[in-house]
Amino acid sequence: MADMVAMGRSLIADPLLPEKASQGREKDIVHCIGCAQGCFDNLFKLKHVECLCNPLAGYENQARAGRTSAPKKVMVIGGGAAGMTAALAAHDKGHQVSIHEKTGRLGGQLFLAAAPPGREEFAQFARDLARQVELRHIPVIFNSMVDEALIQAEKPDHIILAAGSSPFIPELPGLDLPHVAHAWDVLENKVPTGTRVAVIGGGAVGVETALFLAEKGTLSTDMVKFLLVNRAEDPETLYEMATKGSKTILLIEMMDKIGKDIGKSTKWGMMQDLGRFGIQTLTGSKVARITPEGLEVEQGGTNSADQGRHRCPGRRVKTRYPIGISLKRYRHSL
């Protein structure tokens, strides 16, 4: 069928991929998730290749200690990416390791990262890490909230705290209003959003949240294929139905550009998607206050309260994404 098969990033993520495949151990492979954060993005920065899925990639020549002659009892608090990776490293050094996870599954915020469109493979990485934990028979205690009493009972020699991050909430008047929600809750479908949505913060998660909402009400790829194959609609109509959702979205960013913290290798596609899905953007803008009627935004050092009401018809504040970037005064009306 083929004279040669060439793989690049797949072998960076898991150098043992060919060996595992030849032995019928496909489930043990750590997959490349196509994030490009450590490989292509590093090349743009003139840095050596690294890998989100393989912490040893790029550091193969560095001297590392072998297995310990004095194993320790190690308690890892948190079963997300950091917790599982730390547990795997400690186990491979010969330590006695256990993972305490407060929920009922391993993976943590990798599943949150997998929610935006095009990021589904982050969930595969969560499953791959969980499989590596399973292969090493590392005990995992689910639904476990670690407190002082548990630590005293377990008496670990070392504790690795990998309990996950928390979102930064800026001091912004109006955050407690009922129509304000956090991006994490939106991505997990925990809160409803209306047809008119303002997303505050145009960094990576703000862009991904906007795209996540923009896909609401659009045709899925399977639907497009079905309708196209059966000639139910012409291609132009299908394109519009696949890109025009049920929401009108405004993305507001304090800095002069959207997505400054997004890697170059993925940013260009995401920026195209913003235009493709009709997401309007407002840069150089700082939200000063959220009101029951909308947003007050500052632009160019000018407060719209000094100029009277500047209406943005057809926009409604339904979702707020706080990433520590507050935004500008401009009247955004419900």
C-alpha cells in the first residue's frame, strides 16, 4: 500500500509510537493533539522543539537521575494534566505514588480546553494520560477532597499540589448581574446564553469562547455532507448555514489586537474564523461597567459618559469572559 510512511509531530509526542503499533498496543500511544504549541510555535520564536504531550521532547540529552534507591511515598493532589504527569514521573523514578482527584474522572481542565471548536483532541490527551496512569497501576482515589486529616492519616513523605488553576476575576462593576456568566461555565454548557452576546476579553480563551458560541445553530459537518450528497441545497446555501449561527457576538479587547497570546501556527485560522462566522471585534477598548442595559466602554481615553449615549444597536450582553483584561467605555446597549 505504501513504500514509506513519514511522521513528524506524532513521533515527537510519542517516540515509541511505531513500537507500540507493531506490538498491537495502539491504546497505549500518546497522540499528537495538533496544538502546535511546542513544535511549530517554538520555531517561530527560534526556540528548539518541545511538546505539550511529551515533557521530555527537546530535553533528551539532559542528564536525568535514574531510579531512586530510597523510594518515597508521594501524594499527588489533582488528577489533571500536571498531576498525572507528575505522578508518572515520580512513579518511573521508583516512588510509591497515589493520585487524589476531587471529581470522578482524570483529565481536569483538559476537558475544558477541548470544548471550543477544533480543540476536541485535548480530550484525547486527557484519555492518553489516564491510560498511562492505568498502565503503571498508579492508585487513583476519585471524589477525594484532601484535607489535613487525610494527610495525617496517609502520612506521605512528599505532596505534589496540582489542584488546577482558578479564573482571575477583575474588579468590574456589574459582575454580579444575572445576565453575566463566566467563560468556563459557558464552555461547559452550565449557563444559557441569549441571541446577543458580548465577550469581554479577546485573548485565546475569549476568542475560543466567541467561536464556541458562534457555532450554536450552525450545521454540523455530518449535516452538511448529508444535505450536499442528497443535493438538498446548493453549496452556497450550505456554506451560509454552516457559518451563520443563532447568535450575534461582539468580542471586546483592551489591547490593540485580538488574540495576542495565541500561537502563530493556529492564530491565522482562528482569526479567519472570526470573520467567517461574522463575529464583530472591538479593540483598544476597556469595559468600565456592566449595566442591566449593556456595557459602558472606554475608548482612546474618552469616556462615553462625557459624550452622551453611544448606542450599539443589535447587541446584547449575555456572556462575560474575565481574563484580567478589563475593557473600554463605549455604550453597548441591550
